[in-house]
Amino acid sequence: MEQDVRYSIIVVCLNAGQRLCETVDSILAQRYANFEVVIKDGGSSDGSLNALGARCQNERIRVSVQGDNGIYDAMNQAVRLAQGDYLLFLNAGDSFYEDTVLDRITDVIVRRRQAGKKTDIIYGNLYHKALDTVVYSAPVINDFTCYRNVPCHQTCFYHRALFEARGYRPAYNVRADYEHFLWCYYEQKAVITYAPVVVAAYEGGGYSETKENRKRSKRQHRAITVHYMGRGRAYWYRLVMLLTLAPLRSAVAQDKRLSVVYNRVKAAVYRVKGKR
């Protein structure tokens, strides 16, 4: 396995408690060695940084403590410290799904490079801890995928050039990662590649999942899609989602008893589409 692809794994946190240690341990357990960990703390008072203890002596870990104006401002601060070729954002409480994730992602990047192909963004699948199921990402990114469901940031490795061109827009305080992905796709014409890898284990119950932020998320989703797709296409896709019972499907996907079956069916549909 070639080791010339360097990764920056970015963890932003504030009073994360033991969850920060669990996330860092999962990163350090990766078999692929060419990575750094950038921990950007907003000024924790719970002793979570001290709990890292001897881990901070690892030369691959860098810690920055600085105030910020929210999670996306914190991510932008961390990006400015990162030195890797590809950036991945893991929240405190999330973890790599297995210790070979970086090996497998690197293998895809290197094979594409040898074939003369770019890889601006490479993404995979997500294990949802609370639902105890793998959530499969769409294997092809297109206009409708961008409206419906882009991969979550815990599964996306971004080439650093995309963030050097432009960071997150913190004004979208719930949907800045979604807006940035669409900016990469529509404005930067990023080459986006799917890897059949379960990248991360997602803790669930994050910032965007509170009742109030779900309302903000819907408003921001509408504003972002209209901006990048135009009002006509955005409203058409919204109608398609309603006609195909998207709210019901979302409820099924979030039900622990039904989510496993739902995601298996979704994965099978993606496989069928991929063979066409």
C-alpha cells in the first residue's frame, strides 16, 4: 500500500467529555499511517482535553484551543491548520468504522491516479450507532441526488484544494456542509467518487437533529437548492419527493425496528441502478 496520500482528520469539539478520547483512539488505530489529527477545541471546561493525556504526545496530533462562532466556523479554523492532501471531518463521538478505512480509501485514490483520473471528493457509507444499521450513500451524484440526500460529512474526504478555494459558510448554521458540497459540485465541477466502504460510525443526536434545528434545516435546504438549481427545478424535485412519499420513507429510516430492512432495500436498489 502506497503511503504518499496524506490525510488530515479534523475533530472540532466543545466539552465533549470521554467521547473525544473514543474518537481520537479510533483514528490512531488506523493501519494506514500517513495522517494527522487536528483537534480544534472551542474552549472546553470539562477536562476533555486533559483526558487525552499521553495521546497528545503523539506527533500526529495537533491541538488548537480557540473561541469560535459555531461548529462551521470551528471547522474553517481547523482547515487552516491542516496539512493533509485530503480532509475528513469527524465529530467527537463519531469514529472510524474499522481500522482499514484509510487503507481502502487510499487504494481507490491511487488506482484512479494510476488511470489518470482526478479524485476531488471520495465518499462512502455510514454506520448509524443509534439505529444499529449501515446507511448507504447513493453511488452516483447527480442533480436529484444533490437535492435529495448528499453524503454526510463524516463519510466525505475532500481534496484540500476545495477548501483552499472556499470554506464553509457559517451563515448556514445547520446546513453549511450541505451548501459546501453543492458548491463543490455545481461551481467547482468537482470529480466526486463513491467508494464501497463504511467510513464512519455516527453517534447520532447531533447538532442538526434538535427540533428547532430541523426547522432551520428545512428553511436552509430550500434556500440552498433554489440558489444552485433554480426555483423551477428545486420546486419540481420537492414535488417529486412528496409524490414518492419521502416524509414516510424518512420516518421509516429513523425507526430502529424498520431501519435495517429499509437500508438493505435501499442498498439493493443502488446495486441494481449501478449495473445499468
